[in-house]
Amino acid sequence: MLHVVFVAMVALLPLSGFAQAATSPTLTQAPKLDYHVVARYPHNPAFFTQGLELYKGRLFETSGLYGRSRVLSYPFPPPESTPAFGLKGVALPERLFAEGLTLYRDRLYVLTWRAGLGLVLDAESFALLSRFRYAGEGWGLCYNSSLGEGGSMVMSNGTATLQWLAPDDLKVKRKIVVRDGGQPVDKLNELECLGDVILANRWQHNDIVIIHSRSGQVLARLDLSELVPEGLNPQAVLNGIAYDHDSDNWLVTGKLWPHIYRIQFQLPVTETPVAGVNAPTTTPSQGVL
């Protein structure tokens, strides 16, 4: 039986919007990358996975749906016999739908889809520390230390546009349109930042796009169709990306999936070396400071 300790959360406030920014198209058609499955781990099939982050030996995850939204963490890799061991988290109010998640300075930053409300939680206790506002919908979130002075949060909203947010006040600094072969790539969802690239799930698609973080150009794609379980709920789509700095591998899963996969692949080379695969001596820009 699953035993989770949840912390109560107070009621939160509605919010307002931000302005647009210009973009520039790219013309390069992105190639498809090969990947290798290194390992498979149990994943609770009740979790409607939205965001995924690996930090200090624990996997942090947001699970969505109204009335069922949670922010969770558990030791990773989980024991095969007792995958619920060490699970803890916080339940959100029924009116909030947990979405994207990232870590910055030992704090969790959580989006709530259409509520226009971001939550800042302590990564250990899950105590609510502060709130922030964003315009429109909030889908995915990651932190990239290489984007401007002090770095930037990168947020998706289900379109082809990504927003850079200042990490100190979460105000919009810039917007870029993600393009492949000159065409916008929409339905961008869960994000993971690493060096000069952003990895993004596309909602209801089985591929992950690898995006140049400054230009918005899609550099490559991962087709993970072979990992998608058969016979699940149609809502059980690919969603969830986390980088493992210790192994230089990636963790991927989906909404309501019974497994998390550890995969390995070669990132495309960018003008600035990407930490990890392309530049092992450089400190990677994961979602943590």
C-alpha cells in the first residue's frame, strides 16, 4: 500500500499577464538521434507525470489533474520490491493543476497550468515559501544558468513559444519561437535545460526535441515510440525528462506509465560546448544552482 506524507497548502491568488517578444526562424531540418536504453525502473502508474527532476539522490515529480495534484519526491533509483519507500510530498488545493517543475537554490518552482500561479516550495519540507505570477498557461519549466546574467527560468505554454524568466523575480526577459526547418514546433511541454540546449516533450507526441536555447532552432529529435506502453489510457502520453549528472544519462517516463527509463544518447554539438556528453570537464547547467 502506498503511504505518502502530504503537507497542507494554503489558498492562493489569481494573476495577470506579460508582453510578447520577437523571434527568428531557422532553416535546418533536425536529424533523428539514436539512443540506448540503459535501465528500467518501477514508476507509480497513478502519477499523472508533468515535471521531473533528479536532485541529491531523489527524484522530484509533479503529478497533475484537478483534485489529485501533488508535488512528490522519492529516493532514486527506487527499490524494486518497495518502490514507495521514502515517498513524501505535498497535495495542492483542488482548484490547482500541477504542471512544470524545476529546482533552483534548493527550492522547487512549480507551475499550475491555467491558474497563472507559480509556487516556490522548500525542496526538503515542501513548505510554501512564496508565489509568483505568469501570463497565460504554464506547462513546462527548467532553469538554465547560461541564459543571460544570473541565468533564466525557461517556461513553455503548449505553443511553439518559450519564455525566459528572470530567476529573482520571475519576470519575462525574452521570448523565442522554436522552429524546425523554418516551421514552428508547437505543443512544447515538459522541459529540461542543460548547457546550450533545452530538451522538450511535445504533448501527444512520442518525440523529444532538442532545442538550441538561444536561437530556438531544433537541433535534433529523439523518437521514443518504442518505449510507449501498449494498452494504456489515451492520456498516458510520453512526459517527463530528467538529466542525471552522475551518469550523464537521461530519465524519461510518461503520464500513468508503470516504468521510468534511463537512456543514453549523444547530444548535438553547439557553438558553446554542452556540459556532460560534449564537454565532460564543464559543470552542467541543470535545473539546480
